[in-house]
Amino acid sequence: MSQTVLITGGAGFIGSNFVPYFCQKYPNDHIINLDKLTYAGNLDNLKECETMSNYTFIQGDICDRALIEKLFVENDIRGVIHFAAESHVDNSIKNPGAFIKTNIEGTFNLIDVAFRHWMEGPSKAKPGYESCRFHHISTDEVYGALGQEGYFTEKTPYAPNSPYSASKAGSDFIVRAYHHTFGMNVTTSNCSNNYGPKQHPEKLIPHIIQKALAEQPLPIYGKGDNVRDWLYVLDHCKAIDLIYHTGKSGETYNVGGHNERNNITIVKTICSILDEKRPRANGQKYEDLITFVPDRAGHDFRYAIDATKLETELGWKAEETFDTGIIKTVEWYLK
């Protein structure tokens, strides 16, 4: 049965990889992409959708309650996949208010409007609306930081350390509350660091590629020993699709790539790929441009995700290793 699915934040990095994939895979569904087009959203990343008959773009803000209500009524929206978020930790340190507003208030608006459109009351769906689902995309940063050992699982207690991760934790709890209080059909996914095509240049990998090609210093926080678990963006998109369609209502699924690398290793890997594919005119190595800068305030040491639940219960598996994914990523930016 065809239905209308609202995707929020579909012009951002992960969203603009997900939307074309989803539109192509489900040609009978009508996909509405709602994005505010802040600095992080880019319609150039959705060029392939412009000719798709099942795709509509709407510029708007998830904090605009009247707009959300209008979209639900006019399009009879039956599913929500919620990417829209302020997501850059450094920006959340400079301006926490924007993160609280978008990530907490915006998520509340969306799920509350969905609840009123799909349900007659707590645990009572309107006839025909029983299968409507709200999928919420979150981050591993809500769990805080890890030491040298161990992994985040779905049972790890929340311990957010930045205004960004605190606001995402708040949004996760709102979604959880609508499931437990009102019986809403919701799923949540918490993912590790994504990388791949279309990422905003403020993030580590595109930032380093851009700086290197411009022959500028390559800044690394502290000593570069902060560790992240890297997930190729298309693997993440496939996980979201799987959770949205087959995940168990009320459940959270962690999505990670089993690709732990510290920042200095990431930067050196990029440098060696660029040495091969776009050598410097002066014959020197890109690695010579590396420079260390004072560490970020409250910088979490290590994140790593245990994706066993997603792999065993829903059959997901990451297709890219970091070594294959990073080459694809660098090649995309070079093009």
C-alpha cells in the first residue's frame, strides 16, 4: 500500500544520502522532504530527486507547529523519519539555545502532531492508521564517553556531555515517552560517526580533505588520540530503512560500523590517499601539513557502538569497511 512519508532534515548530510535511496527503493510512496535549509542543508545534494515523481521538497522549520499540522492534514502523512537536528558539537558550545529549540522543541512538535493525526487517544489508533510509524534518528553521543575498553549498547545509561548531546538525549526521551504514555508506534536509532559523500565541510573528514587540497594547515584537537567508530553513510541509510520497516515498536537500535580509529589515524589515512590521487605540486607529503590545536572543551575520549542487536534481530550488516569507505569518500570530494 502506497503512503506519504515525511522525512525531516533531508537536505543535510545523512538525509541527502537517505532521500534518493528511499525514493528510488519505494517508488509507490510519496516522499516529502522538509528542511529549513540552514547552513548545513544543501539542495545541490538532492539533484537526483528533482526528476522523481514521488518526491516533494518543502522548505520549513520543524519548530513551526502550524506548518507541521498543515503538512499532516493536506498530505495525510502516515510515516515520519526524523533526521532534522542541529548537530555540530562546536556550535553547541557557542550557541546552545538553537540546539535546545530545534532538537527538543522541534521533535516534540513533530511527534505530538503525528500522535494527534494518527490516534484517537492513548493506545488507540484511528481506523486505518494502525501501522503509522515515527522513526527518530539519534547519536551515540547521548551515552557520554568510553574509556579504552567496552562498547555502547542499547542498555548503556545516558550521560550526555555537550549541549548538543544533551539536546539529543532530551529528544530521545520525548519519543520514548510518547511510546510509553500514548502507545505510539516509534523506533529510535543511535548511530556512530558517519562519513561519506555530501558531508558538510565543518566535519572532520571533509574539513581535512578541503584544507589539504588548499595547502593549508590540517588542525587536529589535542594529540589526535580521541577515538570514534566510523560508519559509512549508505550503510547507515540501509539500517534506517530496515528499522523503519521491520524494527519492533518502542525499541532502540544502535548502528555502528565496527571501525574504530583515532583522529590522527584518520587524518594520516586521508593524507596518504591524497598523496596517491592528487600529489602536492611541491612533491612534499600532505602529512607535513598536520598541526595540533588546543583540545575542544569537554571533548569525549572514545565512542564505540555494539550493533549486535541490529545485526541479530533485523539482519543488518555494514557493507563498507573504513578502508574501502574512506577511498570512496575522498574520490567523491576530489570529483
